[in-house]
Amino acid sequence: MNATALIVTVCFAQFVGQMGSTTFNGLLPVLRDEWGLTNTQGGLLSGIIFGVYALSVLVLVTATDRFQARRIYMIGVFASTVSHLGMAYVAHDFATGMIFRAIAGFGWAGTYMVGLRVLSDELEGRIRSRGVAFHAAAMGIGGSLSFFLAGEIDRWLGWEAAFLVSAAGTAGAFLVALLLFPRREPTPSGTNPLADFRHVFRNRSAMAYIACYGVHTWEMFAVRSWAVAFLTFAAMRSGLGPEYWFAPTVVAMLMELLGTASSIAGNEFAIRIGRQRWVLLTMSVCMALACATGFISAWGYWAAAALCILYNMVIYADSSSLTAGTVGASEPERRGATLALHALSGYGMGFVGAVVLGGILDLMGGESVLAWGVGFAHIALVMALGPLALLFLKPADLAGDRAIRPGPGRT
């Protein structure tokens, strides 16, 4: 299979597999009312997928250094299918919802970075960097469609039907992997997994991007988890009824679609102007937008929707750049371990970010302009850690990127 066909195949599998990735987030306002959830419980249900992902990914992605990535991927999408079916037919409150959201986290751990491993093992140089960007784009487009489908299917058929469509998507991804994914056998490093992780920790370039990805994902998943609920609050405050055409789930879909385009364009900017320079710029803008987003609801729904779309585009602008940085800085025989730490950093922080924002809302007495303002503004404090990591660790430039400085490279 040539490079183009491989990218199309893997990206298609990820696209259909991600059609249910944000179904719960799109339905959070509905399920919060139907299940009688607090904001903290809503944050836990949103975030548990990232927490379980972070724990599971250490095993599943590291296993790709020793077993076919295709097989691990198939286990992941099968678990995701089980989780969607469980949400549709079994889940009815916080406790049962947590069970199937946790299964979804395990499934995602065997899907996202494992799919990236399938792709990156077959590509090199600039085509690999671009393949990573298109991989992220496929994930983003699938996720954006998930928001839209959740809202529209719930409106016409009920929220249970939305999860059934999600299950159909992950089942399709399973079939694509079974029939079309490469069957490459990995070349083990010859060391035990703990030794592989020690080597990754000594790789300053990889660790710089891994640290930045952690704070980036705190922000991304806090916003993704709560965007629909925030926009629903802004709409109700503006006196809009339930049938307005530019509904929060439609805005969330546009956020993900435009964010995906921003991610692809951002990786091209990173190649041309320097990866570290691009990441520093986007993170600085993100900090400013985080401080403004919650408070903009005082200006009405349309202002909140416009700023959410803009903010999410900037969030995504360095997403592929960071992941491509980690892949490019990794040692080939330890790429699985490197991606496992990358995912652990990102999704562990993503879990915390979603829960913290919900906790802030409860601590401040529920939804208000001030509570949402403080909830989003806390992200700026966390984001400050990203530029500090880049400045301290000084990652080397990647092959094909515009050179910024002679870095220490791999160690």
C-alpha cells in the first residue's frame, strides 16, 4: 500500500470511529437534567474517558512495540462499540454511565495513538508530519460530526438512538482495520518496557512536546466537554428557545470542523516558521482567549458562539504540531513507549481539566456569567506551563522544519 492509500485508509477508519467520540458531550445538557447530575458529576462523566485512557494507554500503546498495532486497534474499537451500546441500552444514572464511559476510555486508548502508530511506522520525513496532521484532521472531523449527530438524532429519535449510530461507526472502523490495515510486525527494542520509558524521559526534545501536549489537552478537553453546556447557558440567558437554528451542537460541530482545518494549517506553519515559535505563539493567544470566553456570555449568545469558534480554532492550531513533534523526536524502536507517555500526559491532564471546570461551577454556586468566566480563565494559568517547558527543555528542530536553534536532539 502506498503512502497516500495508507493515509486515506487509516484516516477513514478514524473518521467513522470518531463519529461517537463527542456524543456524550453533545448530550450533556440533556443527560444532566434527565439523570439529575450536578456539574461536578457531569465533569466526571465527561472526564472519566480521559482518565481511563491515560491509564490504559501505557499498556496498549506500549504493546505496539511488541505486537501488531492493527490487533491492538481492533481491540480498542471493539471496546468502544460495547461502550456505545451500553450507553444506549443500559446506562440510566451517574453510576452506570461511569461504567460505560470508562469502557469508552479504554477503547479510545486502543484507537487514537495506536492508529497513529499504524500510520507513522510506514511513513518518514515531511510525509509523516503531514500524515500526522491528516490523521488528527480525520479524528477532528469525525468528532465534529458526532456533536451534530448527537443534537439532531436526539431531537428526532431520542438520545439513545444517538449512541446506536455511534456504535455503528466504531463497528465500521473495526472492519476497516480487519481487512485493510498493514500487518507489520514491530521490531522490539530488546529492553523491558520500564527501560524504554527511562530512555523516553531522557529524550529532552520528546519530553518538551509531551509536556506542552499535557497542558494543551487540559485546555482542549475542558472546552470540548463544556462548550455545549456553556452555549446552552448563553442561549437561555439571551431568551432563545429550543428550536433556534444555530443551536449549541451546531456551533460545537463548527468548532471542531474549523479547529481541524486550523490543526492542518498550523502544522504547515510550524514546518515553515519553526515548531517552537509556532507553539509559543498559539499558546500565548490561547491564554488571552481563555480569560475572555466565559465572560463573553454577558454579551449574548451570538458573541459567545463566535468567540467559542475562534478560541477553538486557536486551541487546535498547535495540536498536530505538538503530536508531530513528539513523533519526530522519538526513537523508532521506542516510538510506542514515547506515544504512550505523550497520550498519558495529554489525556491525564484532559481528565483533570474537564472535572476542574465543572467543580468551579459548583463551587461558585452554579451557572452564572462570573462562574463561567472563572471556569474558563483558570485554563490560562495552566497553559503558562507549556511555554516554560519549551524554554527550559529546548527541543531540537525536526527534519523538514525550518531551523530555530541547534538543539540537544535525542539522548
